[in-house]
Amino acid sequence: EDQQFSQIRMSVRIHVNLNVHRDEDKFKARALEVVKNSKKSAGCISSGLFKELGGNSFAIIESWESEAACDKDTTSDHVTGFLQEMGDSITVDVKKFAAL
């Protein structure tokens, strides 16, 4: 029971806020591919693409077993390739959170 509690406390949530300036259809297709690949990554608890209610921004919101697993995915080919492909058509703001 104590081990389960410490694992929950060490988990990390990442919010990747994305503003799309053009090519929204291409963005959605590629972002969904990123989410699909992240879900297969070691340590991924959940990953999803969300659209702001009443707004124009998007977010990829993920939960990870550890910050190390999260960081490994962030630097993986499917993420870096997506960012390179989208270039300046998107603005990205990344924040990581840990439960209190």
C-alpha cells in the first residue's frame, strides 16, 4: 500500500498547450499520431489531444509514471519530428505538474 502511494506521488502530468496559426487539419492529424505513439511509450499512463472549450487552442495532456519516462518521450523521434514538421505554424508551451 505504501509503495502504491509513493508511485502515485511520483507520477507526472504534462500539459502541452498548442496554438495553431495555420494548417489546422494537418496539425490535428499529426498531433493525433503523436498521442497514439506516446500511448505506446514505456511509462505512459494516458495521453490525449484536447480542444479548448470556447477557444482556438489545443492541448496534449498526458500522465506518466515518472518524470524520466515523460522526458524520454518528449525527446523521442515522434515528438521532435512533429515539432520540426509543424515549425512556426504552431506555438507550444509545455508545463509539467506533480500531484501534491
